[in-house]
Amino acid sequence: MTVRNLASNALWALLSHILSRGSLMVSAIVLARSLDSLSFAAYSYFQITISMLAAYASMGLGVTASRFFAEVGIDIAGREPPPLSTLCCLAVVLAGFAFLVVLGLPSAWLNAGLPVPRWMLALGMFLLALGVMLNGAILGLEKFRQASLVSAVSGTTMLLGTWLAAKHHSAPIGMASLLLAVLVQNIGEAMIVFHAIGWRRFVRDLKVRRSDVERVFGFAGPMLIVSLVSASGAWLLGRLVLQGKGGSHAFALYAIGLQWFSLVLLLPGMLSRVILPRLVRRSAGGSDTNAVRALVRRGAWMAMVAATAMTVVGLLLGPWLLSIYGAHYAAGRWFIGAFMAAAILSAPANTIGNAIVVHDGQRQWLLLTLVWLVVLLAAGSSFSSAGAWSGAIAQAVAALVLSTLALAVARSRRLV
């Protein structure tokens, strides 16, 4: 894959992501200015919590979907066609089961004392869990252009709901608009996926066989734990911030910083996403090692350059960026820049990690992710007196450790 093709696919994926997920950042800015600190903290906590719960409910099927859907149309000697119907059915069943579990949990276990309805958490988790699988399918099929149209509709839905929430100064309306936007996104992506693989094929293969289930979870098993650990990190670190110096106000600031941390990783994330199906196909097709290494190195360097460029812009605009959230969130001109700088260290990790996973290194990547979580929480706890700043410090330390270890493992497997 040439740099031009790689960049083209990444930009389409980036556009789709900005239109759907980027609207969340605009919504947060609007709601931060219209809600009091407690209500905005509740809204931010709602977002982080349903993302974490969805990672549990999706059971690692997002990456599994990317791999299996990337194999559509490829004849692999000695291997049956990917069990796509079984994968989709498992995603629905697991998300539904998790929905019932969350509804049955005590509210105190989930809302951390913030006014967040339990049924909204359960529904948000269910919709996002299905979205994880559908996003993986879109990635595997490389339907980035079509997905961008769906994302435009979803993002518009989110912004309209946010306007209504701001008008009524209501965090629950903001939460409901997020749920509606995710529902719209899921419906649109499901239509793209089923049109690509064919409804007839899906219905014909709709047989839940033990061998297919074992095949799905044979790959998804380690990736399940990776997804759980990755999603839990931001949430657990947020709980440390919430319980430390500054309380709910510090957590609201942490949520703002985390948004910009995620924004810097947006393009690197898109690069890792568009590289994944190509790695799957090259691995399945028996491509030479040098071609795989060149693709991984190119993707990792492009991720670093993109993250660095965005961080430089963020550092220059630091004072203005934080001021748009309102005067009561003034935390210094370098606050957002600190989170963005931390993201640079994390930028190449996903691309290198995808290469490790595609070449049957799921267990190694799982071990690296567990080390990342331990370092993240240890650093967050050690710097808890720094309030919201502890989030940036912990993310930077953990990202440095993860990227360094991932590079070492990839070199030992001759992937970079």
C-alpha cells in the first residue's frame, strides 16, 4: 500500500470519525458552558462509563470482526469462510445479556454519587457494544466513504440534541441525544455491512455451530481482555481523579483533557485502522516479511508525525482552547497541551500492536496491555495530589512504557 493510498483511506476514516465522534467534543464544549459543574461531570461520567461497559459487553468482537470481515472474498487454503453470521448473533446476545446485568446492579456501584440514571447507562452500553462490532465490520470491509455519510447524519443528530439540552440546561437530555446518535450510527452501519456481504449470504449462513463459536472466541478471547483493560484504564483513572484533590470539578477538567488526548490520537487511530485489513490480507496471502515491515514502519511514523503536528497546534492555542469551556475551567495554558503531548507517546502503539495481533501475537499484546494498565493506575495514584493534572502525567508515563515494549516485541518478531 502506497503512502498516498494509506493517507486517502485514513482521511476517509478520519472524516467519518470526526462527523460521528467529533460531534461529542463540540457537544461537550456547549454543555460545559450551559451546565453547572456537577451536571457536566455527570454527563462526562456517563460518556466514559458507557464506553467502558461497552468494551466489556462487546467481548473483544470488534477486532475479531475487523479480521473476519477483512477475509471476505479471500480464499485461504485449508480454512472455511469466516463465520460472519455467528459473529453478529453473538454480538447481539452478549450485548443483550450485559444490558440485563447492568440493570440489576446497584446504582451506587455505577454512578459514583453523580446523577446518572442506571437505565441510560444500560441502554448506552448496549448500543455502543453493538457499534463496536459494526465498526469492526466497516473497518474490515474498508467501507470508509459510505460510513462517512452515516456519520454525518449521526453527528447532526448529536448536535441537535445538544442544542436542546443546552437550551433546557439538562444533562439527561444531553445523555439521551448521545444515545439517539449512536442508534442512528448503528442502523446506518448495519445497512452498509449487510449490503456488502449480502442479506442472502447472511441468512444462509445463519447457523450457530460449535466450531464457529470456538473459532470466534479462539481469536476474541485474548482480545476481550485487551478491550476490557484498554477501556477500563480511562475510567479507573477518572475514579482516582474524582476521589482525589478537586473532586467533581477536577474530574470535569480530566474529562476535558481526555477529549483532547483522544483528539490527538484520532488520525493515528485512523491510520492503524486502515492498515489492519491490509495486514490481515497480506498475512493470509503469504506476503514477504519485508513488505509487512515496511507497511508497519510507514504507519507508525505517519502516526507520530500526525500526533506531533496536532500537539504543536494545541500548544500554541492552549489558553484559548481551555477558555471556550468557560472561566470556571481555567487550569493554566499548558493543561490541554499536557494531555496532547502525552498522546504523542501513545501514537505508534496501536499500529505496532495490530501487526503483533495479526501475526498471532494476541497473548503478547494482552500482556503488554496489562502492564500499561498497572503503570497507568500506579502513576495516577502517585500523582493524585496534582488533581486533574495527574491524568496527563499518568497517561504520558503509561504510553511511553507501552510504546517502548510494543516496539521491542515487534522487533523480536521481525515486524518492524
